[in-house]
Amino acid sequence: MAATTHTVTNQAPPLVGYDAFTSDRALAEAVERHLDPEVFEEAREELVAQGQSVGSAQAQGWGRLVNENPPVLRTHDRYGNRIDEVEFHPAWHRLLGRAVGGGLTNAWGRPGGHVRRAAGFALATQTEAGHGCPLSMTHAAVPALRTDPALAAVWEPLLTSRIYEEGLRPPTEKTGVLLGMGMTEKQGGSDVRTNTTEARPVSGTGEYVLTGHKWFCSAPMSDGFLVLAQAPDGLTCFLVPRVLEDGTRNAFAIQRLKDKLGNRSNASAEVEFDGTTWARRVGDEGQGVRTIIEMVAATRLDCVLGSAALMRQALVQALHHTAHRRAFGGPLIDKPLMRNVLADLALESEAATVLGIRLAAAYDAGTEAERAFARIAVPTAKFWVTKRCTPMVAEALECLGGNGYVEESGMPRLLRESPLNSIWEGSGNVQALDVLRALQREPMALNAFLTEVGTARGADHRLDKAIRGVLTELADLEGIEGRARRVVERMALVLQGSLLVRWAPAEVADAFCASRLGGDGGSAFGTLPTTLDLRAVVERARVEA
């Protein structure tokens, strides 16, 4: 029946048909800044295509469908045979196909690969965050596998392929594969050295069988998994394929799928290895943590990028709504208090984006100094950016009022997703303590950090004062473990401030330094000094659809 009671007015139109890359000035500028000009032109073409996909109604529909139709575990077929398969909505495979085809598992072997992939990952996450998990793990597995050249020769070309093939088959029969991870167990969580899964050698060529379990094993339909288990000489990394070379299924019993707060499109499983689970050793026995260390750093960087992406998408939705919604005589976006809130959100988003791409550039540089910088800056950024994600997304949701609290807006999905990156790959305490470990054991890391922030010294008096404050904190080692979060938070803010002072427009850097470093801002968003050029900050962040 046709509506006769009223005409719908003053509602924002759907945000579709926009380019999420070129409209994100902070991201586009960062990519151009960190790539050589000849590489940038090719990368820009790819990223524009990905950005247009993010803004398309089709991709947005896929993101909705995979969350409304979460994966389903099929432990047995109709005849009672154990199959341990997870069934996904077809849109899941379309999202993965587009992402893999866009090079989001291929960073390690092409010029500017990490910056290009980081930007693409940040874009894809804005469409739908769950499918970023297998992309991240596949990308991060490459340095671990390179510890065994024979394994890398077989697996790396498949991991970095731009072809996505769903379904379980021997890896050598596929043109592209995905890799997952299974590190944590019930009794230990992040303390993987307490793992009890046992690895028993069955040959002298690195073959073992595993007995034990994994408490969190995401993307269980991946073609293989890197896991940690106790070998005779200690904790060791292993590659566990789902399908063996002869086409038979490896023993990989999926007990159940987790019923998670968010990330519902992505299956996270509890799995068991029954003593016949075949595994190939990766690296030396007893060197499991050392083997996976670069892999962990890569996934931590993806946590930073993923949170920055959620922040950006939440901000974009808030800006779009307030630009089209009128209240009290004019557009919400023009109201001084709303402008203050939006500007504050925009600062948080830009600071996270600029930092994430700077870290990716450190991987591309590959110098000793840049590796030392990444060693301390990645856990610092992982601690802070992922912590800021949830309050920022919640504030952006509030900008939409009751409309934002309704599932159809997409904002509840962003909010449910927002805490995840702070937990995955080590929660806040783990990151803060890792920074302390780097400070105490790796002098080059601190030197690299101070060199980076010192590049902007003298450009803003509030930044200079904050740098001195960090040095004072670091000089006092008494009780530093109990102060670890305080120290790392200040390090992160100083690092973000130094990047914005060097590279962001003056109004953005000024507002950030005033509110985050100079103490001229409150605990809630929307408490920026009114003397700042907040209109310019908001306009820089807007999307025109």
C-alpha cells in the first residue's frame, strides 16, 4: 500500500558511487609521498579502482550479505563422513577474489609493495573487515616461510598470486592459496610458550605429526596453517596443509566456530590435531618464536591499518549524514558544536592513517635504521591506534543519532568490529611491554624512534615540549613496567604529531598539537579549542558522492 501519512524528508541519501581513495586526502597524499613517482602512477591506477569498488553499491551489498549470512560449520557430509568444512555466502568469495586480484597478499616482491598493499588493505577493510583476516595472515606468512627456502619456493608464488581459488585441493593443484594461523591455546593465550600441542618427528626431512588443539584458528578453509607446537627441542613453527599432496584430507578436526561480538563474516574455529595430523617444520626446532616474529609484526601493522580504516569509514558516514541532515535552521555539519566533534574525529582518523602508511614505508625501505624504527613503532602504533578506534567509532555513530543505532546504517557493524584489532596479535598490555622490551634490549630501536620524531623538532613548541616529556619518562626506569601504557601512549602521540607537523596541512597539525600534545582539549571528542580553523579540518576530510 502506498504511504499516505507523510513524505520522507531530511534523510541523508545512500553514500554510494564515490572513490574512497582519491577522496581520502590523507591516504592519497601518504601513498604519493612514500612511493617513487614512476611506481606511484601505476599504484594510483590500482588504488583508484579499489577506491571506486569500496564506494560502489555492489561491494557494499557484499559486505552486508556476508555479515547477515555468517559462515556455517559442516563437520560431516550427508553420509556421515567427516569433512570439517565451513560454508560461506557467495559474497565472501567475491570479496576475497577482488582483494586477492588487487594484490593484497603481494607486498614482499614488488617496488613499493608494502605501501601499495597497505593502502589497498585499508580500502578493502572499509567495505568489510572480516575478509581482511585471511588476507592479512596470507601476506604475513611469507617471511616465516622464507626461513625454509624449499618451502618458500613452493608456497610463496601461490601466496602472492593474484588469483583466488576457493575449495580444498592440494596446493600444487591451485594457482593461488590462502594461509591461516593457529598459535594460541586454551591455557596460554598470548603466552604461546605455554603451548602443549606436541610435535613428534616421523622422518629426518622435517615431517612431524601433531597432537593437541588450537583455541583460535581463523579462516579455517585456508589451504594451510602456520602453527606452534612443542617439538623435542622446544617450541617450533610448523606448516599444516588442509589437503595432503596425494589429495587426502589432513586430520584437522573443527570442533566449533566461535560466536563472536563482531567480525562475524569470518569464521574463527577451535581445532584439534589427533596424533596423525601431518606437519612440515618451518625453521629450526626450538626457534618457533623467532621464526614467526616478522609474521607477527606484519599482522600487527595490519591491526593498525584495519583500525585506521574503520575510523575513516565511520568518519565518512558521520560527515555524509551531517552534511545532508538539517536541524535548528541549517545543515548539522555547519553547527559550531557538531563541527568541533567532526573535526576532532577527522584529526584522529588522519593521524592513524598517516602513521600506518609511514610504517608500511619502513618495510619497503628495508634499511637497518628503518627496521629498527619499525621494531619499536609498530607495537607503539598497534597499542594506541587500536585503542582509539572504539571511542571514535562510537562518537561517529552518535553523529547519526538514532539512525546510527539501527543495523541498516552499517554503523553497529563498525562498532562491533572496533575492539578486535586491539585484542588480535596481542592486547594492549602485550604491546606496551613489547615496546619496553625493545627499549631495554635494542638501543638502535630507541635511536631510530628519536631520530624520526626529532626530524620535526623546532616546528611546533607543543611537540618539542612533548618530546622532552617522553625523554624524561624514559630516563626514569623506576617502576617503568607499571607505567608502560602511559609511556607508550605518549610515544605514539609524539610520533603522530611529528608526522602531521611535517606532512599535514597547517590547520590539521595545529589542531592535533593543541589538543593531543598541548593539553588544550578535553577527554571527550568535540572539545577542541574554538580558535582553531575547524572548518578547514572538516572540509579536508569530506567525501563528495
